Amino acid sequence: MTTLSDIGAADGAVVATEHIRAALLAGTFVFEDGSVQTFEPSGATTYVDRGRPTAGNWYIGSDGRFCSFWPPDFRACYDLYWIVVEDEVVGIRFVGDNRGSGFVGRYRK
């Protein structure tokens, strides 16, 4: 299995399609608003906001981008960018189709 230290990620660089799975499964993400999200190898994901969990699914779309589906009908795809501090991958920036939309997830320590 590829570890994040093997990838050679640079701050602000696009997470290549072949590294998306490793990036998502590397740990629990904590977002700027305090919500958290975990990704499972099965494609399941759980987002917890203020103690309230929401279950969804994640996948890599046909265009090689990270996508998520939240029942009953919300689907979105994102470009992912590495966040690297002092040669350590500390998180990912998720940028949606509307370039103004997005969020920052840092790995929980």
C-alpha cells in the first residue's frame, strides 16, 4: 500500500487520480467548522456535524475526480489539492465545480 510519504506531494499540487484513494483513507478529516469525515475502503463515508452523523458514499468518477453521493439525491465532484507543511502531508483542499466552492480538511492528529 502506498503511504502519503511515498507520494512526494507538494503543497497546492493536484492529488493525482491514482493517489485519491490513499489520500482519503489516510485518516479522519477535521474541517474548519469542526465537522469531521471518515472514508472507508468500501466507498462508504460518514460526515459528522455537531454530533449528527450523515452517511454517504464516495467514488472516483469517470473523469478521475473525487465524487460523493449523499442520499437521497446530492452528488458532487471535486478536484483535490494537497496541503503540505514542512514536507508533511497534513490535509487536502477540496474544490468544487464552482471554483468558489470548497473546503479544507486536515488529518486528525
